[in-house]
Amino acid sequence: NAGVMQNPRHLVRRRGQEARLRCSPMKGHSHVYWYRQLPEEGLKFMVYLQKENIIDESGMPKERFSAEFPKEGPSILRIQQVVRGDSAAYFCASSTNRDNEQFFGPGTRLTVL
Amino acid sequence: AQSVTQPDIHITVSEGASLELRCNYSYGATPYLFWYVQSPGQGLQLLLKYFSGDTLVQGIKGFEAEFKRSQSSFNLRKPSVHWSDAAEYFCAVGGGNEKLTFGTGTRLTIIP
């Protein structure tokens, strides 16, 4: 059973461009969480999704950021018009419906030039 | 609001010595508690978790943690560290299917 997969692993964007981060949860997992880790800091929750639904987006910046988890395909975290402050590691985690053990992917490291 | 405090930013321990990493939490209900380990440039690996039951929890790589409700603590311990244990350690709290709140992490350095 493959773990949580994220791609790309590294992403470089110039200011003003768009960044799309993908997350494929573990097989059988219907819950996806996105977290952001700024340099030298812990992980901060961004958004929690189930298939086709956003359950909790309380950690998501109000502008430029959006997330989706369609019926088919991976979850996507989209950042429009990136700024240097968006440079961070973005981690996706998935879980089943039974408990809150979240399995983390390897992360996407976004660098904004 | 839930929160996690890891008071030690950086700890240095000699190889073979014992280890205790501190974690205090604030949560309005019965918490689910977790310890994760992160090596440089890598994702997070779950060391152990507490949901309910026995307050002393055993995890992977010889780690254990004890849930103390009266102290709102969930400290991580290992009787004898190995050089490969050098990493960043994160304590987290959550409940049911919801977000995890992480502490700021403790960086562990092992000296020969």
C-alpha cells in the first residue's frame, strides 16, 4: 500500500506566478489535510477536505489560496500570484474515517524567487 | 482554542544517554495526542499516539510517552538514544477527524 504521495517535491516559481501542489492520499483514505511549514517553524494547519467537500478551511489565507479534493484524482492546493512569503514546505496528510491518525506525505518545497 | 507547547527548542544528548522531550497541551475535550519525527528535508513519521486507555504508550524505535491529564502533558522518552535519533520532534494534539495542532518542535542533537 503506497503511502501519501505529493508532487512535485520541489517547485520554483517567480513572484506573480501560480503554484499547484498535488496530493494523492493513501488507498482507502477519504480525508485530506494540508499543512504549511515555514522555515524553522512547526506545521500550521491550512485546510481539511473530504471528497468534493471542504470541511474546515480556518487556516487558509483568505486570498490567493484554494484547495479541492475532487471525486476522482488527487487533492490540489492552488496558490495564485505567489509572493516570497509563500516559500515554505507544504505537507499533505490523509486519514480514514475511523480515527485521527494522519499519515503524512514527503512534502512539496515551494521556493518563490 | 487548542495549543501545544514544546518548551525546549534544542536538546543535546550523548549517545546512549536517556532522553525526555517535553510537551504540554491545551484542549477542551479528551485529546488525541501524537509525537512525530522529522529528519531534515523529509516528511513526518508517526512515533506514537494516544487516543485512550493505558496512559503509557509504546511507539516505534524504542520511544514511549506518558499521558498525564492532571499536568496536561505528553512527554516523550527513550532510555538510550542512538545517533540515528538526531532529528526534529513534534508533539501534536487533535480530536476525532479534525486538524492537528503542532508544537514548534524540539531539535535533538546527539553527540558521541
